[in-house]
Amino acid sequence: MMQKTVLPNWTFSLKIMMVNIAMGFFVATSNTQPAFAEKVLETSLNEQSEKSPQMLVKARVKRATACTQGFITPEKTTYFLLPTVYSAATLDTCLNNSVLAANLTELGNLAFSTDQLLVIKRKLAEKTAVLDLTSPHFHQRKILAWGTRNPNESVAICDRNSIEDGRRSIYPGGLPQEEIQKLGIIITVYTTENISQWIITDPDALAAAIQNSGSAEMINALQSNYLKGSGVLDVTALNAIGGTMLCTASEEKLKTILPTELKKAKPLDISTCSQAKKDILFGIANVAFQDKAGNPKAYYNLLKPYVGGALVADLQSLAAGKIMMDYETFKGLNPTEVEKLTPQNIRDLLGVNLNSLKENENQEIVQHWINTHTASEVKSLGIGLQGAIFPAGLGNFHFWEIPGSASVNNYSLLLSICIAVMSITMQWLL
């Protein structure tokens, strides 16, 4: 019987080889196929967007991973060491806008560096392009095609309206005054240009902003901003603005101050105000402190900051009370009203300070009074003031000019001067 030759099972070996090749090909291509599929899908969507009135936008819905320090929670905003834990960069990535908006007061009380404060300032104003999944214009479908890397990834298809719906800002219209009041030291990184764009009508917001401001320039900007608006000038606003800046307000604005509010305010230095504004403020103060008129010295001490707007009748009333006005206050009076005072009024008004007029004889207000009173009136003060007005009809002589006679004209001028001097001397001796 012929013996059969046993041949190797090449068919089985070939099958094993094909399986190994297939597995190798699968492993080699598994990492590239998803990107290829995604590329194809993205290209397809882009082509459709060029042909369709709708805009097709691809958005991955995934959890943010940029914050490595741990997100800042509302509880952390009161931690005084927070500025040392989060640098400006980590603060940018770990402070969500919602936490910032809800805890602005707490964050404004922390000792952040300028760089950190600038991050917060930017966050308060920034607009972030984020798709609003609840928008009625938003449509989303899962990519079920082969090659999707992450089941949480999706393609969002939306029109232009959905993108506008998704643009969000903490304060898109600028910082409201309620939030300005909460800024704390954050306000120190705002510029005067920023402040000029704010709308502040609440006296409390103004006072809080001024208290936290870091420079006189910023304070002036806040005060000026308020005075140009419709905010009331109550006691809080008056104390926050002060007299010097109050003088920059319009006369119409000053007239809105209620006597009851001025009465409660701190004394205001209105020395830089125009005379018209001094008159307005004195009128308000006079009403405000009228209940103290029975006590002349107490009344005067309350009126003193505003007495620059007093009329002659008011000054005569104060003089009758022997208030002993100091020269610094006297020189701030209205010269037009001062010239109407008699020597006795002056004596009663200044009292023991009368000699200060001689010490300041060359000052404008003293000269103004001297030049509106006769020599005998000036002399009656008894402090040695020099000067006076000429009585009517004396010292005024007219000589006809003789043409071609210069010597006669010179003689006439000299004679006129001599007669004037003699007239003044005679009045002084009377």
C-alpha cells in the first residue's frame, strides 16, 4: 500500500497571517481615522455654510481644564490670603464671572496687586463668545459617525441669532452705580476716562467710590461726574464733594440744595466760588441756621464759611452782635457790600481785630472801603489808615487851553494839583 505524503496545512497558516495583517492595519490606523472623519465632517459643514444663509458652527462641549489652582468658590472670596494663593494668571482662569459678580464686595476688600486688579477689571467689562444652548435658534446633534473621539463632543448648528444670544457680559452696559459702590480697592485701576463714562446719581455710591479712590485726580473726576448728572446735593453728597469742587457746579444746581441738608453737612470752603454762587449759598445757609440767630456768636460761627455772600444788612446785623470777625474772614466779604458799611459798623464788626485793617492797608478790600469814604470817616477809625475820596466840587478845576502856549498849560496843571492837595489837607485837619 502506497504511503501518503503529509503536506503542511498552508491554508490554515495563510489565514492566521491574514488575521495578523488585519489586526496590525487596524491598530495602525485607529489613531488617524477619527481625525480623518472629523476633518471630513468639518469640511462638509464649511461647504454647507458657504451655500446656506445659516452659519454652521462647531462647538465642543467639554469641561474647562485651564484652572490648575482650583476654582474660586464664593466661600474663598472672604479668605484674606487669597491674593497670595492665586497669581494674576491663575486668577484669570480660576475666577468665574458669576462668582465675581456675586461676590464683588468681598473681592474688593482683598489686598490684590495691581496686576490682579487689572484682571478683575477686565473680567467685569469683557464679553465672552459662548453659545447659549437654550437659545431658540440653537440646534445640536450628536456625531454618531464612525471616528468620534469623545461621546461628549457634538456639532452645534446655529444661525447668526444664536451667536448673538450667546454673547454674554457681566455688565454689558458698563458698571452700574450699585456695583461701583462695591468695587473697593478695585476702583484704583480705573482711569479718569473710565470714570467719565459712568453714571452716578446715588450719593452713597459717590461717597463709597471717593473713599476707595487712590488719587486726587480720580476723586475730582468722580465729583465732577456727579455734579454734571442728576444726583441730589444732600448731606452725603455735600460731604463727599466738598466746597472747592462744589464751586464748579452750576448756579442752577446750587439752588437745589435744601437748607436742612446744608445744615447737617460739614462746613464747606466756598472761597473759590464766584460772587454769584457765594450769594446763593449764603442765602441757603442763612435760612438753615436761622434758629440760632438769637445767639449772635453761635449764629456767626455757623454762617462763617458762607458769609462771603452776605448783604450789608446781614453784616450790620452781625456787627450789632459784636462777633469780632477776623481779617481772613473779612477779606472774603463782598467788596460791594463792605463799602456800604459805616466806620462804626466796621469797628463793631471787627472788634479787637480792627488793627488788622492797618496791617493789611494795601489789600484790595481795605482800599475799596477807604476809597469810598471821606477822609474824616477813614480817620475816625483811629488806626492811621491813609486815603479817602474827594468831596464833590473840590479839586476839579478847568483851565482853558491857550493854543501854542505850552508854559501856560503846564502852569494850569500845576495849579490844579496844588489846589487838590490843599483841599485834602484841609479835610484832614477838620
